[in-house]
Amino acid sequence: MTAKKKLAIAKAKKKNAVARVRIKQGKSSYKINGVPIENYNNELARETLMIPITIATQILGEKTSTLDIDVNVSGGGIMGQAEASQVAVAKALVEYSGSDKLKKALLDYDRTLLVDDVRRKEPKKYLRKGARGRPQKSYR
């Protein structure tokens, strides 16, 4: 009988983007929709995605160097997907390690690393130009 591998799964949302993450022991790969993080085309999004990993490496040390991180993200734009993935990875790292020290470090760096952004776009109302905009009135 083989021992079960430890697995952490997390989900996060930002605007219309939804990210799902699986973290397990492996060969140290970090992929977003099957693309390695080194080949991710937007540099700002790549740096955003690396923040939870760098903090976890500072706290946990070499334990993070052998993790396989697989992110599946859909919907929204480039930065919405990056921020949703960032939150999901941070949540999964905390769940995988079980470290209160890591959780505190992530919260001290930025609270939004572990808390989803629940804001959504307000729907357009009928007879109006948008959610709040009203038709102009002219009295002269």
C-alpha cells in the first residue's frame, strides 16, 4: 500500500476571473493553464503571481522548492486572472503547509492575498444609461 500524497486545492475570484489551484509534492513546476510561469507573456502579471511563492520561500525555506503548482484560470482580463490566481495560490500554500507563521506573513504583506475581492459590477437599470446614470434634463 502506498502512502497518499498531500494535496491542497483552493479557489479564488477577482472581478469575472475564477482561479482554481492544486498544489502537491513534485518536481517544482508552476503552471498557469498548462503554460510554465517563465513563459507567461505579461511581465507585471508574472511578478504578481510570484509574490505568494517568494513570501512562502522566505518563511518555509526549501519546502517550497519541490512543489507542483497547477493553476486553472478563466474569465476576466489579464490582471484579473493574475490577481485571482495569486489569491488562490496563497490560500493553497497556507492550506498545504498548515503554517500559522506563513498565514500571518501573507496577511501582514497584503490582506488581499488571502481574502477574495467580492466586489462585482452593478447591473444596468432600464431607462438609464448605466447602473447609476440618468438621462439629462433641460429646462430651457
